[in-house]
Amino acid sequence: MIKRDRSHEPFDRRKLVNSLAKACEKRSISLVLLEQAVDDIIHEIETGGREVTSAQIGTHVMAKLRDIDEVAYLRFASVHRRFEQADEFVDAIQALGRRVKTNAQQRELFPAEKR
């Protein structure tokens, strides 16, 4: 893995699990769900076939957390993207709100078939 400072270090699954767990702290998210997210992220990284950067891993983590828990996503994003101003949080929250609204509209247009 290539870090932000361009140094290299071996990928550490435990660090990834700990990062997700920290973002999900005091949220009602099961460890099983987090472990599955880590498995998915690792699978996505391994299919790339090349050395991955910590930024790429962070992007995968944010995508998973966005689907799992919005608060955990914002916590992780604030560190990963290095938010320094409140405006950056507001922008992230607004983008998340637009995504949720779009998904809800799509569900209205294409409701699941009833069995």
C-alpha cells in the first residue's frame, strides 16, 4: 500500500477493521456487517491487480460506509478528506442528502415487484 507521504507499507486488515469500527463507534452496527464490508473492500482492492494507495482504500471505505450508516460515513469522510472547515461538512451532508433523495425518487419510479 502506498501512503499519502509516498511511503510503502504492507496492507493490514486489522487497521482497516479498526478504521471502520472507529467511524461506527456508538452506532448500532454489528461487527458482522463491518467484517463483511472489509471483506468486500479487500475483494475490490485485490481485483485491481496493482499496488493500491491509501486514498483508494479510503474511497472504497467511504462508499461502503455511505451505504451502511450516514453518520459513520461523515465521520470517516471528515478524516479521510481532512475537513478543516464547517463548510466542508455542510457540503458533504448536502451531497449525501441529494444522494438519498435521488435513491428515493428512483424507488418511486421503479418499485420492486410484489410477489
